[in-house]
Amino acid sequence: MIYFDDIQVGQQAAFGPLIVSADEIVDFARKYDPQPFHLSDAGARDTFFGSLAASGWHTAAMTMKLIVTGRSEPWADLGSPGFDDLRWQQPVYPGDRLRVHTTVQDKQASASSAQQGTVRLYVETANQHAEVVMSMTLSALLERRLASV
Amino acid sequence: MIYFDDIQVGQQAAFGPLIVSADEIVDFARKYDPQPFHLSDAGARDTFFGSLAASGWHTAAMTMKLIVTGRSEPWADLGSPGFDDLRWQQPVYPGDRLRVHTTVQDKQASASSAQQGTVRLYVETANQHAEVVMSMTLSALLERRLASV
């Protein structure tokens, strides 16, 4: 288990690939973001996307999946207060191979609790052409090692 | 169809309710955010959450669902460049009844294209106790009415 105390500012990690399927794009969109360009090629044809493209929320969820399932050792994660500056920079299409790259930007022990601290992660999701499709700065609340003694 | 030109700054809208089910929480978490507190009561017991709680990405996706499916007239939506300052303020539990409230904060015609403009929406998602569970400022790219003439 990786605790707040184990994290180094500047530390990087890479995750993936995850291959995006058309079925999964449509399934997610039907459930959560049923806009025409996320449901079919026909619905996307005359839009910016040009053909079926993933909901940005789906790209965010796939990014989370890559991080959570790709860690060689799990983080003592207490949840996340949120994030800043999420940018959907390029569409995500069926067949895209997504990879995620994270960099620890900052860490801060809690002023109110000796048992936790916040880590800020810069997260970039890229496709097989090395184009960044999404970026954000995610905050994660982590347990401190001393709290587990 | 609602175009950029039809939107008024200050305009508000309300969506919901959507009742959150335990099955959907677990289904989403298995696919995208398989952390123990999003998978079972047992996995959440000794955490901040106390019992099974939805992934924050699931809360975001449910919020999107309420907005997209709840509009009486669809927006001429060209996609979203992203958003700022997403905050998960309270956990979302099975049985919660979510409602979403949106306020148009700002609108700006595109400098580079006469066919589109950006609208900034402040979005709050609240539970049945009127506690805000999530907030964010979402940007949406909308078609201009003149472009459709």
C-alpha cells in the first residue's frame, strides 16, 4: 500500500493501453450522455466529430479505470475532493488506444488531521498518435503511513 | 432547438430527480473506478464513506444524464472544451435522489467562427437533503442560430 508519506513530488507513472470500442462508447452514451454524436456515426456526421466519438465523461471514466487498475501497488486512497481545469482536447474514436501519464505536482499534509494529506496529480490521457485527448489536475486524499501503525 | 443566441446570462434550469441504485453504483465502479468503497458496504465500512458510495465520476455522469435527457428542447450542442473547479462535496449513497440546478454564468461569441459561441454553466448537483454533492463550471460550445439559416 502506498501512503501519503511515500509519494514524491515529481514522481511519474504511465498506464495503459486501453482500446476503446464502439460498443462501449454507445453503451456509456445511452446511459449517461445520449447526444447524437456519442450514439452513432450518422448522428456525428455533420458535427465537429465527423464520426462516432466518446462522451468526454466516458474518456474521464476510462482514464480513472487505467489509473485505478494499473497501479502495481494500490494507494491508500480516501477519495478525491475534486479537480481543476479538465480539458477535452481531442475527440476519442472507436479503436483508439488510450494511455495515461501522471505527474505528482504537489503534496500537502492536512492541517486539521495528522492522518491524511492531499496529493495533486497532473493527468494526461493520450491516443495512439501521441495526441493529448484530455488533461486535468486531480486532487487525491491519501492516508498517512503513521495513521496505519 | 436552442441556439447560442437564445441563451440568456442568468438563465436557470432544474433537472431530476434521479434515484441512485446500489446496483448501478457497483456496476459503474466495476467498469471504471474499482476502489473498495465504491464496490461494497464492507469495503467502505472503515473509510470516510462508511458504506457503499458512488464514484465521483459516476455522480458526474448521472449529472450529465439529468441535463441531457431533461431539457425540454435540446441545445445545439457542439461538444464541450472542458470544465473548471469540479468539487465532490458530499458522498452519494444508494437511495439518494439527485437533482441538478444550472445557471448560465457567461456567454461569449467565438472570435474565430461566426457559427459558434461558448456558454459557461454553473452546475450544482444536490441530494434529497438539499446538500450539494457536486459542483462545477462547465463550458459548452453551441451553434449560432444564424449558422443554421
